[in-house]
Amino acid sequence: GLLAVAALWLTRKGRVPKNLWLGRLGILAIPMPFLGNSFGWIFTEMGRQPWVVVPNPTGIPSLRLLVADGVSNHEAWVVATSVIGFTLLYGVLAVFWVRLMMRYAREGLPDEEQPTPVSSDDDTLHFAY
């Protein structure tokens, strides 16, 4: 929030800020919403332990679900294989994404093509909604 206010202040009256620190902080601020979202989710789930659904020890038994009840009975190597597989898959996708973004950033915006005027003998409107 403070970075946005500083950038707004420095760009008032149409000026372009030439502060090196603002550019560097702007680059560092890009992943912050993603990190905040991820860490918020992680801390929420950590605080929920040992309950999977809701801590309801005296209520309806079907609502009382401990982590031990919610964990599947797969062996450790099956879980490790799936975690490693997904990590490799998303790692490869991340590499392709970064390469594509760098390529498009280097190429820049495409040149605008000027529309060619349609020559017509009759300048009247033939069809409209």
C-alpha cells in the first residue's frame, strides 16, 4: 500500500518518476500478493490442527474429524512420488512460462496496422442494427 501511495505521489501532474529505488521496490512487490495469500493459507491450516473439518468434540460425531481420521493409508513412497511428480511438472511449466514472458517482453508490442479504407461507389449506409 505504501509503495502505491509513493508511486502515486511521484507521478502527480503527469511526471515520470526516475527514482531507482521506486523501480526496484516495484519489481520486488510483484510476488508479494501471491506470497501473502500462500502464507495466509498455510498459517490458517496450521492453526486448524489437529482438526480437519471443525473442532466439535461434543457434537455430532460425523462433524468431528481428526487429521488421523482424514489421512489416507497410502505408503510414504506413493506420497513422495506424487509430490515429486507434481513438483517436476510445475517446475517445467514454470520454465516454459518464464521463457515465453521473456520472449514477449523482448519482442515488444506488435506494430499497429492501419485499417484500409473500403472504397465504395455508394456512401449510403446499407445495414445497421
